[in-house]
Amino acid sequence: MRAIFLLIFLSCAGLISYALYLQWVEGLLPCPLCVVQRIAYWCLGLTALFAFLHNPQKIGHRTYSSLMLVFTLLGAIVAGRHAWLIRYPESVECGISPEEAFLNALPIAEWWPAMFEANGDCADVNWQFLSLTIPDWSLLAFLLFTGAIAYLLITRRG
């Protein structure tokens, strides 16, 4: 079980690192929905790291797993909304919006703007792999995390 927590942490770290690569090297600016997904990955990854380091027994194990499930489901909802928005960009405006102003006013955006400042357009598609966009891959990752965490919750511990 402990190895799953570590794998989730390392996967989140890898996904966040790749997002930074796309931003800094490829020049893709994160939109408000991208930033919310980054926050979900950070929360999920840090919770998994704490669970790995703590190595909890039954109640702690379920608490960490439940908290991680909340982060994955929230991230999946945002990624799904983002993927839908890319396919139907006329439905909602996402450029300079109240969400962007709110996210950019958060202390984490001021503390680490390269990671958490939203400057992109949610409907832009500048990157694809196997016909899937970044939000599509992010949704897939969140669903895989959800499956792993469901496994953690179903199995008996301690």
C-alpha cells in the first residue's frame, strides 16, 4: 500500500514537471482551468507524500485515501470541463474572466507566479498527442488516480 502512495506522489511530480516544461520551454501559458488542475495535482501529490512518510494504520490510511479521492475527483471535474470547453469554445468565455482574476489574486499566485498564475486561454489547443489535448490527458490521469485510490480504500489495512 505504501508503494501506491509513493507512486501517486511521483506521478503528480512528473505531471507538474511536464506542465512546467510545456510552459517554460514550449511557451504554452496556463489558463485558469490549467491552474486549478495544477493545484489539484499539488494537493493530491503532497497528501500522497505525507501518507507515504506517515505510513498510517487503518483510520489514517482511510483518511489520507479519502482526502486524495476528493482531490482527484475535483481535478477530474475541472479537467473534464476543460476538455469539453476545448470542443465547444463558443459555449463559455474563459480568457480574461473572474476566475482568472481570482486565481491571480491568490497568495500562491503571488508567491510562485510561474506555477500558479493564469494567463492563457482555456479554448486554445496548442499541443496534442495521439489526438488528445492536455486536458484530455489530465482527465485520464485523474481517472487513473481515482482507480488507484479506490483500490486503496477497498483493501483492508492494519
